[in-house]
Amino acid sequence: MMLTKDEHEHLIMAYYHDHKTYSLTEWLLARMAKGLEDAAVRHAHHRVYRTSLMELRSLSARDLADIGLNRSMLKTAALEAADRHMAR
């Protein structure tokens, strides 16, 4: 598809308009905000993992067998539960 000269100029102007430059302060604040957000996500994941693990550890061997788990599988099951929860 061939663009007209006006369409081409419009696309170039839209590109330059969408790509603004940031000052060092803005860039640093954005990086810090992203770091804090990432830390909050990791903390939430760990909290769900820890809660799931504690609940699984409180079950008897018979209850675990009923749901298809044994004690050696608890950490993996808790990690999978935390991953599923965070994927929502």
C-alpha cells in the first residue's frame, strides 16, 4: 500500500509526538516507581505462597492424599497456587 505525501507526513508527526523526551528527574522517578511496583508484586506473590503453604502443612496425611498430594509436594503446590493467583 502506497501512502500519499500527506499521510506519510501525518504518520511521521504522530511518531514524533508520541515519543517525548524525559528529564533525568522524570526518568529516575519512573524507574523508582517501577521498582516499587515490582517489589509490591513480589511481596504479594510471596504472601499468597506462604499462606498456601501454611494451609497445606496444616492438613493431615490423609487429607493430602485425598487431594493427590504428599508432604514432599507442598512447596511446589503452594508455588503453583501463588502463580495461578497472580496470573488472574
